[in-house]
Amino acid sequence: MAARDAGSALLVMAPHGGGIEPGISEIVRAFAAGSSVYLLEGLKRRGNKSLHVTSAHFDCPLAVRMAAGHRYILAFHGYDEPFRRHTLIGGTDRRRALLFAETLEKHGFSAELAAERGYLSGTNPASINNRCQTGLSVQFEISTAQRKAMFEQFTLKGRRTSQNEVFSRYVKALKAGARIAYGPSAAGS
């Protein structure tokens, strides 16, 4: 687990890092330099998927406390889609989610605003992503295919050192979106 309170209004959160939703930890670490971060990682050699707790049932006391201490949450998740490189962007802050979708698209990535009440919408009030002071979150759901495209080696160990040009462009696009959505100091810009 990695946690840092940088005293910012924005908390970057990933409750399913490491081997739970592969590639998410690396994205969060590259994106969130200088921001408040909560990152839970599955680091077992095998079977990390068994560590997945849905966001609505995620009740780690530190995560709950950190969420409550921040105005906004930007949450990163992965979803199982092995063929299409795509990002669904949801959450309760629909205006900012749309800004991120547009920014990713402008940078050459497939992205769309998730259906407001659909699968992977990120709008459940019980979700850890929505337990911040304002209840306003943006949730990224990044497909397996998109995450795999960011690394030369998609193993737990290999991802640490094999980020490629796609990874760099994706993180750059996220940072551009954060500057638009939250202001110039967001995401260690």
C-alpha cells in the first residue's frame, strides 16, 4: 500500500493496484507525482484477483479517512476487455469526466463518458471513490488491452521497468486533462 497526503484538494485513488488490476499502479505513480495518493496493491505471485473488493464495499480505514479529507477523488480502475484499447470515464463529476474523455481523445486515445447509471459508471454513493467531501469523483476504467499496450512486459515485475511510448503519451494526456479539470497544480504538472 502507498499513501501520501500532500494537502491537496484532489486525492488520486486506486484500490485495485498491483496484480489485482494490472498496470493501474504504474499509471497512478507516474500521474500523481506531488498529489495526495491512496494505492492498494496486490503483490502476490498469483491469485491477486481474489483480493478485489468492490469499491462500494471497500472500507480500509485509511482509505475512508483519506477520502473524507479531500474535496475531490480521481480514481483509477481496470476492466476486462482484452481486444479494444479503450477508457470509460465515469464518476459523479460528469463535467470533469467529459473533459478527461475529450482530452484523451485529442491525444489519440479511445475514450468515452460512461453511461451515468450503467455498468462501470462509478456513481454508486457507497463507492470509496465518492466518499470525498463534495461527493464529486471522476473514475477511469481502463481496458486490459489499453493497459497491456503501455508495457513491453505485462508481468508484475516487468511493468516496473517496461513502460513504453504509449504509456508516456497516456500519462501526458491524463496530466493535461487534470490541468484543465482541476487547475495548473493538479497531478504534479
